[in-house]
Amino acid sequence: MNERNKQRAFSLLELMIALGVAAIIATFAMPTYRTHVAKAHRLDAASALMRAVQFVETARLAQTSESAEGVTLGAGLDQAPSNGAAVYRVAMLPESPTNGGYSIAATPVLPGAMEGDACGAFVIDATGLRWNHPAGSTTPLDAAQSAACWAGKG
């Protein structure tokens, strides 16, 4: 190899240093990226519930009764995000004496990106009460943790 080609090539040491720097950057970037994606999914779920509430309230105004009976969430309102692969499924829950006429829940799709998320399922009812409960449970999270989940922080 002549002197000219020798100056253009990387040495093994230079290559290993570059790979080490890339590995260090990836070590910090991946958890931050995953946190950002989880926050975006949580905000998608909260947004989907607000759209569903708006739809149900409009349908209730069009009906003669105050009940949300017979109102079904159509395509685009039944998942979050509204198009593409679902991360959360949005569904109406039965009326109870405490929910003001209806509740709407966004539950993580299993298996999926938000399967083990601390926020679990998002729920909002006709009274405006917003809360979360872990997947597979109906016990609500504490108020501070639910507020953080609805803000996307979790």
C-alpha cells in the first residue's frame, strides 16, 4: 500500500473509538426515545377519550332522553390513535349510579406497546371524572398518579 492510500483509510483504533461513542450515545438515547413514545401514546389515549365524549354528548343532545343507551362509537373513535395500528381500544362502559350516564375507557391493546404501562387503562365518565386503573384491575390509581397519566407523564 502506498503512502497516499494509507492516509485515506481508518485505522482499527479509530473505528473502535467511533463505535464506542455511538454505543454510549445509544445507551442514553434509547430510554429517552421509549419514554417519549409512551408519553405520545398516553396523550393519544386521552385525546381519543375526549373525542369520544364529544361524540357521545352530541348524540345525547340529539336524542330525546339523557341516556347514552344506543350510542356506539364508530370507526376512528373506537381506538387510539384513530388511524393505523391501535395502541388503545376505546369502548363505552355500562351506566352506573355514579357515572352520570356513561363511562368511556381506553384500554391498552394486548400484546402491544403499552402492555406493562403504569397508567394502565384511561377512564372518563359523564360527570367529567378522569381516572386510571391498572390493566386487569378495576382499582383506581391514586389521584396524583392519574393526573400525571392524563398529562402524559405517567
